[in-house]
Amino acid sequence: MGKKLRNFLVAFVAALGLVVLAFASQTTTTKAADYTTSAGNNGLLTGMSIQQKNYGTASNINLTLDWSSKDLQPDLANGDTWTVELPEQLKVKKPGETFKVVDDNGDVIGNAVLGVDDNGVSYVKVTFDNVDGKTDYEGSLNITDGIGVGKNYVIGNNDVQIGDIHDNMTITDSDDDFSKRGVIEKDADGNSIITWSILVNRNSTSFPNLQIKEIINDDQTYIPGSLNIYEAKWSTSSPGFYNYDKNKPISGYTVNPDEANISDKFTISNLPKENQFYVVKFQTKIVDEGNTTNGHKFKNNASFTWGTNGSGTGGTTNQDNASGSVSGGTNSGNGNGVDIKGGVLLTKLSADDDSPLKGAEFSLYKEDGTLVAKNLTTDEKGQLSVDKLDKGNYYFIETKSPDGYEINTAKIPFTISGKNSEIVSVITKDEPSTETHEDEEGSIIIMKVDKDTQYRLAGAKFIVKDSDGNEVGTITTDNLGIGHMYNLKQGTYTIQEIDAPAGYELSDTIHTVTIGDNNEDGSFTPDLITFENTKDEDLVFDDSYFVKLHKVDEKDMSTGVPGAEYSLYTAAGEFVEKKVTDENGMITIDGLKPGDYYFVETSAPNGYEINKDKLYFTIESGEQDIQTIQAVDSRTEESGGGGNTTDPEDPDIDEKDDNEEDNEGNPDVDGNGDNGGNEDNNNGNEDNNNGGGIIVDPNHPGSNNNGNNNNNGGIITYPGNNNSTNTNNTLPQTGSKSGLATSLIGLVVLLGTVYFKRRHA
């Protein structure tokens, strides 16, 4: 081989080695994968079970989802997601509820969020983080809060399928066969009366020879002719509601004494059917009108006996009772009468792929059109936030779209309740711009409200059809009463309600909208469309019982303490539920049955001593008053106050409060969520508890995530990727693989070239 040719080949091989090394030094980035569990498709799901088999229609379902990534090809990577679609027997009651996913060492490997998509399908979505380099992840999601009974259920046994895995649960409208409640009203002459409702044989079981005995207290008198009995049934479309035909009271039963002689008691017998759910209605007049405003409690008792007839030992007699009470003028309050200020977090996404959009500008208005703030611009996460908002209704208007996107000028409404400092989360999307005007697309935004109160209504479902009558898709309103549909081609569409919220009549209004540049501002998006619903007078909600616990600081009884974990037990010591106080120091537990209970603190917030005192309370059948239990914690001696950042000059002064005071009236328009300079924005407490789903590792069932990461305010920091544990506020990266093998090949080529060159030198 000639010298020149040899030198050329050596140079060529060396250059090739450098090229190989250069490419090998680059990280190969893989696209994040989504593993979806839907009907017949398990995704990462390996097992599913419903703990505790009996549930009422207002109960929280205790759901466990087992999962594994051992057999995945490729391996599970950062940014991968797992979406579990829930069947119609289950529904998400708290969209936006988040919790952590941890490994057997307690390290966070992902975040989960509960949600409802635009088609009304409930889901649990996990976004994985910190999983690169390990292939054998497996565990369980144990969700005890935020999932309830859906619409497609039956009273009795229900087969529940997630993926291709089945379990069952039994649905009862109530564990009680009998219940009673009263409502204070006015008659035609303005007199105060009470309408009593006794629910008899609620579960439609067999009650032969049933007798109902009612005793009326002396603070009321029976209103002659008001007694009526109706056949009732539970609604299959509105869980927790029952209905009866008010125009068709039954006959054929016996009242003793007869209707005309009823005074302070009566007995009903000889009901036509022994396995029928009945509603017994009657009214009493309040003797002392003053008792309607002084907090006086009106209480009546109903007792029930039934059994088979017979002589000697051949007959059986059973007994039960139901008491109902109602109070007038029992409103209560605390504080100085000033409504609590709230905040809002807006997230702007692409309508194509839900990626966050930076640079969208908005103006914020009150409902009456008063400008609150302008030039609010979304950050790299597509977010902006405004805090210290007074109670009331507001809306955003987009004034400038991000580069490459069409402006969406529909109002984005939200409400600040004034009852707590929760952050309201709203999401809006923009369609990408196209090269030709004819290809531009638009969107629809609807709002569902109660016709009388204008309260926002979740769970309304609408069908959208094009001008030819073809179905385009459906829209379901979220917990803010808002629903969207994006990427609609230009044309005319009709919107019609096909499923009303629980307890409401179906609206017969059909709205027609046009997607095109016919709007005054030239945008392709019509203005906000509002649908009103009227309550279904034939449906009656069967109130479940609930209790509130308020945790306060011993030194300041008006200050709520967040992050305190409490367990609720029956008086017999049976565990019921575990929850953590929210940012206002509150816990609410619903779906409770009459009986005796107690709370006990199981984990104190940072900076506070645990209080092991049992806090007892009683729920009475028919009791309508809301019970609030007050719990007090003392600060630890070394603490400056509940784990907050403190002022060294005065350990009882919270530095965050100082920041908020200095920034009063200055909205956080940079989207960083610092709300007035507080960069941490979590009261210095890194263990903000989610108050919801517990993640249990099969190998360490005693370790869970209670005490970590509270998002009770409903903030979804990034839809589908709630990085609440990501302290640097960056999005998790997609999975990556190093080019180690390629690097070695390049290195061998270079070393071989050097050796060859030196040998022939």
C-alpha cells in the first residue's frame, strides 16, 4: 500500500472515530410514553380491589390499584404516565386532588391526580419521575378519598371492572331502613310550620305487618289533613336522590286515631305492600313563633314494629326507631366579619397537545366589567396567578395570544367564595394558527348554572352536532361549572344537554353557535354560552350526615392550623377515616351514619405538640345541625409557630405574613406563584399533606404518604403532570439512554488508529 494512500486511510478512520464519539456524546432522548388502563387493556395494572364492600351513594370508595413495570419494554422512564380510566360505577368527586407515589424507600417516584375528562370519564393519572435506571418498580395506589359512586350503579351487588380485572361492591342508599327529617317553612298565612318526612323501608326489604307510631312534642301541633303516604324509589341517574309522585298519595292503610282526631300522636298500619319504600309526609304548626329564631330545637320521634303473626313461639316482633330534629335561627360565624381573600391560578395550554404556552396575555375583570388587572402574562409553565381577590365572580379575557396561536376571546369565569383562602384553578387553550384562513379552528366554552341561585353546576353533559346533524363530541362541565371543546372547524354547531346534574331537570334549550371570524374582534371563538337548569321538584336529596373539625392554635384561637392529621373512630374503636387539616385548619368528613364517634390526632404539624385527647361527638338520626369540633394544639418550646419561617426578633411573627402585608394589593403577575414575595408559598412546611390517597408499598404497608404535599386547594400545577414535589419548579424530563456502547466503539477506533500510525512511523 502506498504511503499516501495509507496516510489517507489513517486520517479517514480517525475522522470517523471522532464523528462516532461526537454522536455518542449526545444523549438519546425518548418520547414519554403513556400506559393507559381502559376496558380490556390493563396498562400497568396488575390487580384491583375495593376495600369494604358496602357503600352508600354518598360514600367515598376505598379503591386499591396494584401496578408493576417489571415487564415493560422499554423500561419505565421519567415523564412516562399511567392513566387509569374508571368505569361508570365509580366517579371522581374531587377533580384535581393530588397525591404522591413513593417507592419502598419512601422516595417520591411520581405524582398522581384525580380528574374527569371532557367526555365525563373519571380517571386517575400518574406521572412518573425519578425512575430512570431501575426496571422493577411495582406497588399499589390506595385511594380512600375523592372517588364516589357513579351513575351506572344498582342497589345491591355491582360488578366493577377496571382494565380486565373485576371486583364487586354492594350499594345501599342507606344502612338504615328508617330515617326522618324536618324542614321549617311558612304556610299560606305566613305561619311557621314544619314539614316532616319519614322514610320507611328505605332498602325495600320485607317488613310484614309494619306499624309506624309517631309522637309529636308539645312545642308543635298537628295540622289536620296534612298526612299523606307515597310510594318512592331511588333515582338511578342521581345518586342519593329519591322521587315520588306528589299527586298520587296511596290509600288503603289504617290511621289510628282517624285523620280528623289526630292530636299529638298517631299509628299507621296495614300498608299495602311489605317490601315497598314509602315516604310518610305530615306537617305541624309551631306553637311559639319566637322559637323559630332563637335556636330552639324541634324534635319528634317515630318508632316501628313489624314481624310475623302467630301464637306461642311461632311469632316474632322487631323494633326500630328514627328521630328527626330541626332548628330555626341557628346561623353562626367567627372572625371579624371580613370575607377571606382568595386567589386564582390560570393555565394556558395548546389545544393540539396540551403543552404549556408561554406569553399569553390576559386582563382580569369583575363580573360587572370592572378591570382588576391587565397585562397578566403566562410563564414557561403556561401559568399566571393573582392573589388577594375579594369574594365575588370574576372572568379572564385573553388580550394577546402566544406566537403561532389564535387568540381565544371567550370569557373564562371563576368565583372567589370568601369562605377560605383556596386557590381556584382554571384551564384554557388556544388553537395553533394555520397558513390559510380557511383552515383556522375555534372552540366552544359553556357554563352551567342553577336558574334560581346562579350557582355553578358540575356534571352536566352536552352533545355537540355539526350543521348536518352529525355528532362532533360531548362536553361535561367540571367542578367550576365550565366545559370546553377545542379544535372545531369553521361552521355552525348546535349544543344540547343530554345529561343533567344530579337533582336537576334536563334543559330543553338548544344553542346554535358559529365558528368563524364573524365575531366583533375577528376571533374564531364565540362568547361564553350559559345554560340554566331548574331543580327537579320530584327529586329529594337524602341528606348524609357529616362533621367538621377545626384545628386552632392555643395562643390564637381564631387561627386555623394546617397539616394536622386526625383519625376518626366509632365509639367502639373501629377506624372510619383519616384526614389532614387544610390551610384553614379544617377537616370535613361526610357519609357518616348516626352514632357515637371520636377524633384523635395521629400526627401534629411542624412546630406543634401532638394532642392525644379523644374528641367525642354524637350524630343523631334526623339531626340537621352541622357539628364543628374544635381541637387545640400547643406550640413546641423551640418552635416559633407551626413550622413557619419566623422573624428572629419575634418568633411568633410569621415572615410570610410580613411579606403578604408588604405586598397587599399587588397581584403575582409573573406566574411564579410566590404571592407577594414568599418564594416558598407553603408556610415553610415541606410536608403539606394531600388529605387524600395513601400510597402503600406492598413490602412496607405501614409506610404511606400521609403528611406530605397538600393540594386541597384544587391546584393542578401542570395538567397530567402535577409536579408538586418538584422543588425547582421545572417539568420532569422525558426518559433518556446513554450511548455508552457507541462511545466505546469510537474510542477503540481512535486508539487503533494511533497505534497503527505509531507502528508505521
